[in-house]
Amino acid sequence: MTKNLRVKSSEYIDETNRISFKFNGKTYHGFKGDTLASALLANDVHLVGRSFKYHRPRGIMTSGSEEPNAIVQINPGTNRTEPNVRATEVEIYDGLEASSQNCWPSVEFDIGGINNILSPFFPAGFYYKTFMWPASFWKKYEFFIRHSAGLGKSPTSSDPDIYDHRNVHCDVLVVGAGISGIMAAKNAAKNNFKTLLVEEKNELGGSTIYENNEFNKIDNKAPSEWLKKEIEELKNIKNLEIKTRTSVAAYHQYNYLLARENLTDHLEAKDKTNKIRQRLLKIRAKKVILATGALERPLIFNNNDRPGIMLSSAVKKYSEFYGVACGSKNVFFTNNDSAYESALSLYNKGINVEALIDIREQSESKIVKKVKEAGIKVYWSHTIVDTVGYKRLNSISIMKLSNDGTSVTGSKISISCDCLGVAGGWTPAVHLYTQSGSKLKFDEEKKVFVPNQNTSEQISVGSCDGDFKIDEIIKNLNHKLKDALNIKETNLDNIKVEIDQENSKRNIWLLPSDKPIGKTKPFVDYQNDATAKDIKLALREGFRSIEHVKRYTTTGMGTDQGKLGNMHALGIIADTAGVKMGELGTTTFRPPYTPLTFGTIVGRNVGKFFDIFRRTPMNDWHVENKAEFENVGQWKRAWYYPINGETMHEAVQRESKAARESAGILDASTLGKIDIQGSDASEFLNRVYTNAWSKLAIGKCRYGLMLNEDGMVYDDGVTTRLGENHYIMTTTTGGAANVLGKLEDYLQTEWPELDVYLTSVTDHYATASLCGPNSKKILKKIIPDLDLSDENFPHMSFKESKIGNVQCRIMRISFTGEHSYEINVQASYGKDLWEKCIEAGKEFNITPYGTETMHLLRAEKGFIIIGQDTDGTMTPIDLQMDWIVSKKKYDFIGKRSLYRSDTMREDRKQLVGLLTDDPNIVLEEGAQIVSELNQSPVEMLGHVTSSYFSPNLKKSIALAVVRGGKDMMGKKLFVPMENKNINVTVANPVFYDEKNERLNA
Amino acid sequence: MFLINCPYCGERDQQEFKAGGEAHIERPKQPTELSDDEWAEYLFMRKNIKGVQFERWNHAHGCRKWFNMVRDTSNDEIKAIYKMGEKPPTQ
Ligand SMILES: [Zn+2]
């Protein structure tokens, strides 16, 4: 039977709306307004998980996003399941299911708990030291780690939810809606700044909204009451947009911030459907006001991690805000006044407070006196030396602290308790601030890092700037707002604040125990089970840099990034190493501040929107005719057209034969096309291609090779002269965008004096490539008026004509070695053109072929494919294409590099043909080539770049790059494979129709 | 994510731009006159300093114009932006 610890009705909890949910399979009840954590605590459930390394039982520690322990799996086993969610952030709804992570078989009985008993063998760096050796054991270690760690389970089916991205522009972005954020947003908006206020929780007001310390007053009202009125007024302010359940994950340079807006996570399953679950806001703000607040620190003492040990501020929030008592016998442990506020808050609600343990010698503030008047025992100058209770705290032992705070004296007192609220002071939440590139400084008096040097238009206000008292907050907020927004007056000018709070604090980073440190477990990072002992060990082993200590001990490397314990880690390092904290610096806080779902990151870019793809105008025909497709750049290209269940090999053999024996047709629309105009167009081509262009006659085509400035082949294609000052250049499919970019670069930056204009027209034209001995007859049928004689329309020339009423450009050029035509029409007529060719070609058994057959046909001719036979290290000379490099031209891109000593080496890798001794063996592309088999090590001479079985030659052919290959014609080489060695002979790379007779066939 | 003030279009998100390496390296007018070392100096050698650096940028997903930027690489502060062919600002 579980206890009900609901103590009083809270205005934030709707007790008329009872909600049923399951945790670890058991049904519980809470109310609308509860988080999973508050509802569990109301049911007296503290034990919610196990720690990562030692599998120690862990409870709910905080009430916010900094939670290190209460990490749960939401809706396990469903397609909406989500691991690593903080129970303190989950708003409950009917039907919610959650389960503990990090434990097997159950949180109550966990096999990994054995690690706790073995913990002397799991010191800092354990993983590095042990699992590194021997390497062959790594697989076993990995199995062990994965099974015992269990960082939650990812869903196994696809995410049913919709995610969204939105760009947001504002004058002022305010992050955090506590008292500072609200007042900042209000004043910004009232002064006509377009303002956005974001808050990670579902309610506004931060901790002030439940602040009922009777000694603090704003305008003679309790701060909570005063703030509620201010919040009420926000509704009527123009220019102000408020987004709750929205947490800023990242703060980049130039005030670019990413925030996640949570829209449906708090809704029942039936209300989630067809709604956007989470939206990533990409915010560009002119000014950013950080009001991110402060996080309470725990204290570091022996066994400070048991379920029931919580932050004092969390105990207070659960009681004030959620109306939940975290225990029946409560004790507080503190080094400052704030635990007294928590104690009084509980006391006022009739919740039993047993005692306060204060490491200070005394405090004289009114609130302390009030606690003493209430009859609550305060132990001054005492510290906790141990705690008892495995799955739930049941007692603590305390002893008197020595004057210097490094040891304990006197006799041990045991205090029975089931909840311990710990208050170690406040740490400004500067995570986003540092992400923006701004720099912190260490405040010696407050013992915290505070904002110091801003790099962008930003300010930090309130407790994230180190102001912890309401009077300081209001005063500093007022002048910071006036400065930042350049305004003369604010509604803070005449506010009267009364406050009773002493700043007195005794800071001891690691509290002593009566046991030697080696026998204690003072946890610094709860999620990763790093103790003060581990940090000291790291320092003993010689680590000094805070970043190294962090990695070695894994302190601060959990999903919570050690939000609670980072300052203690720094403090312990500083104390142990005898340096000042300010000198150590901090570790880097990296985005995201709290974890983001993958869905939020990718937004709408899923499924077919994951990566854009381009389709040619003929695409529908290819689909209807059952083509298989291949991705080339972003294009979907027809790869081959299998008939009657043919394999790719069978289809390609058939297509290749048909193209050479009668007629084939290829969709070449994807080739890059650049329209070049201007009075210097010829000169421009002279400079970008290796060969000469000035003398190319109008109506003629020429193949060109483009180099990089380093002399390496970059792209190739045929360019046609359409007019005196007008060319159309084709590029490779994949290189189109880069070639255009490169040409524009040279034009704009090196040769601005040239009168040349470039326009990409790739998408404007559809291209059908008609090839084979019957191609001429087919074209004649389509355009009867056009004179196709070799005299009128020879190879490498161009005609403008019409198919019916449709204008077309025809180039008689060939990438297959056959008589062939490339017919270009306006893209929208592409499919029509294609179908006309197919219709006209029927009597010649015209065969559509895809990219695979195109590759085979050109390989038979020894034509290179950029990016397949070249890899950015091949010069035209290496490719045995010396013929295309002009000796006469003074300069072109890459020319000088062809005469560098390195590019002129005779033993560079050069393109050659390879024939296998057994004509039926097809080499693997990428296979290595050697000249010796019985030598070890043996030099790799090169590799196979293209390899096919040629149906036209009835043998296997290959292209390869081989060191010094040019002079190896006829030489026997070897291609060693896993199971066999293949004998090959170096050959001329032109395997088919060496004399180019078929071009005019 | 920078906010870059394209001299032709105005302030745009960094996503629209492409970085193009060190600025003010002119392609030699007479490459054939250069020794291997001199050519290599032009071809391969680039500064990569922590501090103020002169860079080329291209508004690739916008007006496609190239321009120059002075950027402090230590904190990514953009100190100046000017068109191709214009003189770099003196510090
Ligand atoms: Zn632009």
C-alpha cells in the first residue's frame, strides 16, 4: 500500500482532474498539473532508476531539466517511445506509461548492482585502463558494457509524429520567464521592440511564483502575488509573443538560437494525432536577454546519492507548487539560508521537519530565527558523514566539523529521516551564455562563474548573472534594461523591495567524513557515477587540465552534462591541486542544453524529403517501362531496362549489343548544360579548356577537357559553337554545378575584363541520345526535311531544326563510338521527343539503354568517365590524352602545373587497358595490380577503374591506372584476389573500332 | 551561424554562402615565367591564422557574387565586407 503524500491543494494542480498512469507496470494516480516526478513523489515513490556504472538505486533529485537521476523511458514498446527523458519534465496525462532505465531485470532487483559491491575495482579511468587490453577482447567488453549499461531503448518502428521547423526573427529574445525574464520582456515589448519570451516549463514565473518567504516583499506584497499580477498584464501587451514548453537548445554566434517548442508531449495519445509534436525554432534576434536563472548545487558528502536525498529547492517546489511532501520525516542540510526557506515552507504546510544541519557556525537572519522559533532543531557547524538506506534513505549520521572544515570531531549523532533536502548554494545557469562565445569570470565572493565579456548583442539578467536576491535582481535588471534597450524609464523605477536574506555561506567543496576518502562515496556526477575520490585519483595520476579530468573521470559527460556537480568538480580540483578556481576555467558547455529528439532536428526533411532528387522529363516513360534507377548526383537516372526478369548483366549485354548492331536510345538530359555568350566567349573557352577554341567554326562541336589549376583533370564534355559569340557547353552530370561555380569564380575574380555571360540551362533542355548504325534512318523518319548526309551534317557538327513545330538542337556527337545524334528540345517536350524516337525506331528494334550500358559502350572505346577513371590525381598526360593539350596556347587553367617536376614524372599512374588471360573472368573495379606474386611486401602498381564483359568483343575488358603503364604495353601483370590470382596483360585502352570507322557507318 | 552582409543583397544567413579560402591571391599573369617553387607558392600555400584573416566568400544560394570578408577567426567577428576588386580596409 503506497502512502499518499499530497498535502494541500495547490493552484497549479487540478484535483478535480484525476489522471491515471503507469510506472514500471504499476498503475498510479496523479492530477492534471503534475509532472511524472511530482506524481510519483505524491505516491511516495522515490526509487526511479539505477546509476550508470555501479547501478546504485537512485531517486528524484530535482524538479527541473537539470535532473541527473530520474531518467525514464516514455511509453516503452510503442512507436512513440522515447528514452532518456527526465521525469521532472514529463507532464502526466491519462494513459502515460514510463519505465526505469539502466536496470535489468527490474529497478527493485538489478543484477548490475554487483558493480556497486565491486566498486573498489571500478576507479576513474577504469574503462580506459581495462577495456583497452587486449584488443581482441574488445568484442566481449562491448557486449558486457552494452548489456549492463542500457541507456534506454530506441523505437523499432518509424516515428508517427510530425515535426516542424520555423524561422523566427525578433528584436528582443528573452530566454526564461522567471521574474527577470518577465520584467525584461514586458519592458522591451512596451517600448515597441518585437519581443519573444520563451520558457521551458509550461507555466511562467520561475521560482518566484511560489515564493512565500514572509520576509520578502515587493510593493508590500508577497513576491508571488506581485508577480502574478505582472504576468496577468502580459496578455494585453502588443509586440510580445510568449512560448512556453520551449527550451533553447543552442546559442550560436550572431544571436542565432535554436529552440525546441514542445506541442503535444503533454497530451493523451488520441490528441497527439495529426499534430506537430515538436517544432524547432530557428531564431535570429537583434538582442538577446538571458534570464536563465540559477541551479541549486548539492553538497558533496559520503553516500549523498540515496533515493530520498534531493535538492532543498526541489523539496520546496514539490511542497509549494505541486502540494506534495517528499517525505514524512524531513531533514535539511545546508551551507546557506535558502534551506531555511524550504524548511519553513514545509513547516507552514504541516509537514514534519526533523532538523537542519548547517555547516556554518551561525546565521542571524530573521528566517533562521523563525525556524528556531518553530522548534526545529538546528545543528550548527555539523556535517553529514554517512547516510543509511539502500532503496530509500532512512537515517543520516552527523558529526561536528573542525574549524578548518577538513575533518570531523566529537561523537556521531544519528538522525532518522526519509527525505533530505540539500542546499549547497546557487550556480548561475550560464550554459547558453558560454555557447554564444561569451566569456565568464570567477566571482571569488559568491564562488561562482558569472558572465563577463559579451561577444554579441546580449545581456544576462537575474540569477544567471549572479544576482540571487530580489532587491539586487530588480535594481540591476532596471539599469541593464535601460542600457541594452536604450530606454529612459521602466516600470521597475519605483518598485519597493524589502528583503531579509543573509548572503553568509560557508563553501566546502568536499565535506569530510570520519572514514578515509578511499572508503567513502561522495558523488559529484550522479549520472555517470563519478565521485570526489575519482577526481582526486585523476589528479594523483597527473591529469591537470579540467577538460582531461572531465574525460578521464567522465564527470559532466552524461546527458545532463553534469549541471549539478560541475562546480564541485572544479572546486575539488582547485583545492587538491592548490590553484585558484578562476585560473582553472570551466569545461565547455556544448549544445544542446537539454537533449533534442532526432525528429526535431530533421523536421520535415524525412522520407522523400530527406534528400532532394531530380527527375528528367522522360522519367515517367522509364518508370512505365520498368527501368531500374541509379542515383547520379541528385538525379535519378535510368540504369537498365530489364525484360522478363533479366538480371542487370543480362539486360546490359542485350542493350549493348542492340546499340551497336541496330539502334539504341539513352536519356542524356542530366548532362550539365551551360549557355555561354559574350564577345570574349571564345577567349574564355581558350582559357578554361586545354585545347584551342578560337578557330572552331560556327555549327561545329568539340570535345574539351577542363583541368584544375593543379593540372589534374576536373571535368569534360562537348561544347558547340552556336554563333559568333555564343556557345553551349556540356558538363558531366555530377560536375554541372561545380563547373558553373568554377567558371563564375574565374570570371568574377581573375578575368573581370572578359565580356562573358554564363547561364545554367541544364533544366531547360531534354536530351535524347540516338545511336547505332540505324540512328540516321530513325532521325530521318522524325525530321524528313533535314539533310543528314555526311557532307551536310558530318560527325562533330550541329544543326538547328524542328520536329513538327518544336524547335530542336541536334549535335552529331558520340560517346559510344557509333554513328549517333544528341537531340535537344525544350524540357517540356522531352517525353514527346522520346516517344517519337521509340515509335520511329520500332522497325529497327530500337532499344532503350541506361547508364550501365552507356558505361560499357564507352569503355569498349576507351573513353574515360571523370570520377570513375580519374580521381583528382590524373593529368591529361596520365590519361594518354596528350593530343588534347594545346602546345600553342600561352596559358589555360592548369597549364603551368603540367610542367611541374612532379606531374612530369614518367612513373606516374597512367591509364591503360587490361585484358584478362581468361577472357571470361571479369575483374573487380578497385582491384589492385601487382607485377610480382612471390614477393612480400609487394608494390601496388595501381588499380582497376572500369571493368565489364563486352558482348560485342565477347571478352572481358578493363581500364586501369598503372604506375608507368604507358610503357608496359603487352606486359603481363597480376590482379591478386582473395581466392585466386588473375593474370592480365596491359593493352591499348581502345578495345573496339580503333580506327573510328563506325562513326560514319 | 554567421549573419553575412552580402554587398549586393544585404544581410543573409550563412547557409546561403560558400567560403572560398584566402583572399587577395592573384593568379599570376605569366605562369610560364615562374619557377616550380614560385608556382607552388601560388598554388598550394595558404595562411590559416588565428586572428584577423582576409577571405573570399560567395553568395552561392543568392546572387552568386564573390566578395571579400575580413574575419577574426578567433571569435568569428566579421570586421568588414567589400566587393571584389576593391581595396582591403586598413586596420
Ligand atoms: Zn548576394
